[in-house]
Amino acid sequence: MSRPTAMARLTTPTYVAVLMLLALALTFGLGAFRLGFWVDDAPGPGVLPLAVSIALLGLLVLVVREPLPADESGFALAPGAAILTTIVYAIVVPYTGFVIATLVLLTIWIRGFYRQSMLRAVVASGCLTGCGLVIFPLLLKVPMQLGPAW
């Protein structure tokens, strides 16, 4: 059995969870300093977040010291790419409008994730965008920006 590469090891669920919990612990810890530790001769609002941050850091040390399970593998690339594509879509829609952003998103999605030809991807994205235009603005009367806001 071959050893996983450094990148594959970093994308294992254990390491991803550790990095996320580390970010959470640091957020709690920094927030605790902003809130303050002592107010009017009594513990301040920053004491509890600091205690949680310290507890999380202690737990993270315990998790990192344990060996990884032998059968743990890295995350697949496709779900992460789908999430990233959706985030980009949400950022772009206010500037390009529903029609352009949806056509591009669906073409990329169908071509990339479903491995269809460019012709099928363009036709399907056009049909699906058209369905969205019928459903949301016409039938449901949802106000939306259809074109660019330039």
C-alpha cells in the first residue's frame, strides 16, 4: 500500500476538522480579548470565550497526537469545486444578473461535473435558465435583476 502524499494527508477529514476547530478556538480567543476579562470587580464577558478557546486548544492537542485511522482518505475534489462554483455564482449574480450568471454556471456545471458535450451543456443551461425565468418572475412574481447592473 502506498503512502499518501502530504496534500492528500492535509485533506483528510481529521486534519480538516482540526484546522476548522483551530480557527474556531482562535476566533473565541481573540474575541475574548476584545470583550475584556474584568469588569466592575467581577469576571467580564471575555472569560467564558477564553475558557472555551483554551479547552478547544487542549482537545486539538489530544486529537493531533492520535494516529490517523488507516482507512481514512482525503476528500474528493468535486464537492469542493461545486461549493466554490456556487459561491462564485452568488457573488457574481448581483453584477451580471440572473440570466448571464445562471447560463454560465449551468454550462460549467453540466460540462464539468456531468461530462456532457458543450452543445448539450449550452442547450440544457438555456432550457433550465428559461424555466427559472418562467417560474420565478412570471409565476411566483419574485422581483429579480435579470440583466447586468452596469
